[in-house]
Amino acid sequence: MDWSYHNYRDSTIHNYIPAIEKMANLGYYAVRMGAIVKEPVKTLNPLIIDYASNGMRTDFNDIYIGSHCRFFICSDGGMSVIPETFRIPVIYTNWTLINKLLSGANLISGLVIFKKFYLKNENRYMTFSEIMSLKFGGIDTNNIFEKLNLELIENTPEEICAVTTEMHERLNDTWVTTEEDEELQKCFWALFGTDRLKSPDLHIGAEYLRENKELL
């Protein structure tokens, strides 16, 4: 079967390295997971373990690591089910299907940042509301994006590093939320209306919202 219509969910591992290096410098071990990966992680840091490529991966180890880590970083993929099941905080990067954020959100503790949807014909990014109104994710996804002349922009290393640092500080009770941050969070979640349940522990990355206010 042709699974290329899922390509919109892909992202490069290299954009995660600065965040992982920073966490390793703070004393974390970082374990790169995955059963099938495109390329290995390139780093000399002994605290960064490319478990997906070093021959040590097993189903049992996947469950153990995903249920015992301090927090978990992932994009839109099935691997997130493991930390979610065990109530481990998750950083969701390169997220695309905004409407899916509230699926089981009463169980989710974490931070989210999104890919940007760039309309090349109009030379602008789609707003969050426009993305929420866009129907995609099925086998016709590539055709939909092609018709709109739409390009998905991955999260930058800086964006991933910022949201990872925020998670570290939240877990260590050193994160300081500003009035602007609170207002931006309210503006984002208001897009879903007033009748949708949301976990109080699920937030959009603060720096990401500060830098992308126009998308609200």
C-alpha cells in the first residue's frame, strides 16, 4: 500500500539535536526512539543514545522507556500513546491536525507546537482557524495540498529547543508565565469554542505563540 499521503507528518531528526544537546548538558539522558528510522543521530555526546539505530530496540524496551522517562518528545505518531497511557508529560512538535488536540485531551499533559501551513500563491501562512477548517489527513491529502499550492514548514531547531526548555522548567517549578502568555493561551483555546473539554495541563508552547501571534 502507498503510505505517501502520511508524508505531511514527517520531520527531520536534525532539528531536534540542539534541544537534545541542551537537555544533555543539564544532566538528562536522551534516548532516540523508533522502529524504522531514515538516518542515525549524529552526535558525540555520550548522554544521547540512538536506541533506534544501535540494535537494542525491542517492544518491551519501547514500553519501558516510554513509561519511565521524565518527559517525551514526539511528532504526530503512534509512539505518543505510550507516555500518554502512563501520564508522562509529552512535547508534541510538528503537529498538523489541530482539531485532534482535544481527542482524549483530559488525559494529556504536555506542550504543543505546530507546523506552519504556507500558501505559496498568497505568500502567507494560514491562520490556526483556517487550518482547523481544512479537511485533510486521508489518502487525498497530497492532492489537497497540491491544489492549494500549500507547503508545510517544519518546526525550527530554535522552536523545538524553546518548547523543550519550557517543559524542563515547568517540571522543575521554575517556569514563569507572563500575563501575555496567559492571554495568548486563552485566545488559542477559544478557537475550539466553550463546549470542549481540555486538560488544564495541556498548553501551546509559550515562545511559539509569542512569535506567531498573527496566526491567532
